[in-house]
Amino acid sequence: MVVEVLMVIGVLALPVPALVLGSRRLLHRSGRNTNERSERMELALLVLGRLIGLVLLATLSGITLLSCIGGLIKGVDVPSLVYVFFVADLLVATLVVLTIGRLVRPPRRRRASPGRR
């Protein structure tokens, strides 16, 4: 019973905020010009990858929360696959936070000087 409560707290602590943060920045552009076909294709693949990650995160979080809360209410043990889903959920949430969820932009590289004058 304690493990299920800790799993619910763990899902509400990291994956749910990662899902909210990732869904806000789903269509975030990198600041590049998308006039060329290759750059538009790159942006489309990037958005598709982000979308797949967020759907996976939402699915794993939903299954884990539903199983744990249902197990707590009914008083039964959760299946062992729920523990695997919980760990996978934490890993995908960490991936989303580290890739999509950056709040600050990385510092821009300074242009190289043309040489000594």
C-alpha cells in the first residue's frame, strides 16, 4: 500500500509537470528560417518526435495512476508490469524535461573574429 502511494506521488511530482511543460513548448521553434524544404521537414520531424514522446508520457502516466489509485481503493495489489510502467514513465519524463522543457535558451556562440588586424 505504501509503494502505491509513493508511486502516485512520484507520478504527480515529475511526469505530470513534464507533460504540462512539454505540451506548452510542443510547437516551439528554434529560431531558424523555415523557407527551405529541408528545414521545414526537419521541423516537422522534430514536432512529430516531441508529440510521440508526450503521447507516450501521457499514456504511461495514465496507466500508472489508474492502476495505483484503483489498487488503493479496491485494496488489491497492482500487477508487476505497473512498476515497469512507473520506471519507464520517470525515464520518459526526464527525457522530456531535459529536451523539450528547457526554460532558458542556451547561450549563443560568439562569432569568430576574422583574425588579428
